[in-house]
Amino acid sequence: MPVIKLGKRRQVVLPFEVCRELGIDAGEYLEVGVKNGTIVMKPKVLIDKAQSLNQELACLNQTHPVKEVAEEELEAMTEKAKQRVFERYYAKS
């Protein structure tokens, strides 16, 4: 297991082999936490709210195929998708 040094500004340089194994590159995001006294880093992908909402709407479309929908039903489905996005990305922080 490689040994690394914490820099002056608490920066860490990950060994090339570790990055290659995880499929990550410079500029990508990592979630950092502590579990049982060990530093844990997990690669993360950040997406904007609009993209996330579009993905949720696409999922809804798979479970509820496109059909003639009343405006009230469409509004209810949109609110449900917004709630799922909020719960998935913001409520668990």
C-alpha cells in the first residue's frame, strides 16, 4: 500500500496506480469522510438540478408510458419527480 504525505494546505496527491484502478483523473470530485478512524474517499459525479430532474422524469416515463395526461396529473407527476430529486440529493446531506 503506497504511503503519501499531507501537504501544507492539507492537500493529498493520490498515487497513479490508485487513480487508474478507480478510473479517476485530475479535476474529478471525491466524497471524503471518516469511517472507524479511517479516511474514506469515493468518486462522485456532480450534475445540475435540471439534468437531475430530466433523469427523474425519464424514469417516470418508463413506469408511466407517454399518454394523454390531464394537466393536474402532469403537475402531480412533476412535483413527485421534484420530491424524489430533493430526497436523493439534498435530504440525506
